[in-house]
Amino acid sequence: MTSAFAAGGDHRSLPVPDGLDGMRLDQAVSRLFGLSRTAAAALVDAGKALVDGIVRPNSYKVKAGSWLEVTLPA
């Protein structure tokens, strides 16, 4: 478990659907979790959005079937 997830908040995880394959991480987080793109980018920058358990940059292209784990602010 990373420190980002140990800090508290609402933890959610979802698989990347086929329709989001190749999308930037911040865009995928925005669409999957109903956040603005700015809010999604801030979560990614803070290390609170992981792809298959790994911190990735906003520009990372997600792959269908990968797991996105997000900690939303409490």
C-alpha cells in the first residue's frame, strides 16, 4: 500500500474499459470517477491515482483491462 492510500479518503478502483484504451491517465480518471479534468490531474500529480498499483504521470496512456485505483478527498 502506498502512502497516498494510507492517508485516508474514499478509495475506489475500476478496470479501464475498452473505450478508454489509449486515453491519457488524467482523462481516464476524469471519465471513470466523474471528476473535472483539473481535479483528476491534481489527484494524479499528488500520487493518488495509480495504474495497476504504480504511480504514473498524467500523460501516461492507459490500457484496457488495467486497474485504476484512486483516493478521493474525504
